[in-house]
Amino acid sequence: MQIRKATEADFDRIMEIYTAARSFMAEHGNPNQWGPTNWPPEELVHNDIAAGKSYVCDSAGRVVGVFYFDQGESVEPTYVHIEDGSWIGDDCYGVVHRVASDGSTRGVGSACIEWAFAQCGHLRIDTHGDNKVMQGLLDKLGFTHCGTIYVEEDDYPRLAYEKVG
């Protein structure tokens, strides 16, 4: 699998992948993280691509996964306040959001998150409490559950994870 920056030519495929991911999440006990709001919205995906922060996972010439990656100091405003715990490190970090796969290829989530970690060596990520699949993946990849954060999109708390190299 290869990871590359997404382009506008990938947009329709990216939206297909997010549709598949919403179905997968609902089927696995997580209907509320992206389902009720049809997350992520098209405008956000276009903005991510234009900013160079949307990435796709390519397997044999076919886009099978997508995710958002950024890095820097305080790059994620919703991570400033964390409850029921604390972050491990305060220096620059990378953040991954909106990891999704079309389900056709095993290991896409791991590949995306491991690639992002390799870019910065300090990664933060959050997930919905019902997203047991992502929680299991983060545990498998050596992330530490650090506390709870809240996002602007809804009122559901998110489990905050971090990994420092």
C-alpha cells in the first residue's frame, strides 16, 4: 500500500469510502459518530484536499482508504482541554482524523496511522466511545488512552489517545 496526498480527482472515491465507513460503523455498534450528520461533509473534504492535509491509501492502483493528517504546535484546538486525564507530551504533535476504509483491503487503518506516526513520532487521535474497532486498533498500535475531549460537531465525548516515540 502507498500513501499519498489526495487530489480533487480522488474526491468522489473519498466520499464513497466515507459512505462505506458510515455503514461499517453502524453495523459494528457505532451509529452515532458519523451517521446522524453524514460526516464528513463534502465542503470539509474539499478543504482538506486544498490544504494538502487529506491523504489516501492506494492498493494496486485503487484508493481503498482515506484520512486527515496535520502536525504542529497546538494543531488541534479541541485538544487544548482534556478531561479525566492529561496528554503525555506538550511539544509539537501530529493529529489523525477521519480514518476510513472501503473494507476491501485488510490493514488500511493500521497503515494510515503508522504512516502518520512515522512522519512526526508524536501522534494524537480521538474516537467515539462506541467505536470499539478503532479503540482496539489504537491499543494494538501502542497508543495510550489519555482522557476525554469534546468536538464541535456533536455532544458525544471522545476518547483521546496519544503515542510518543
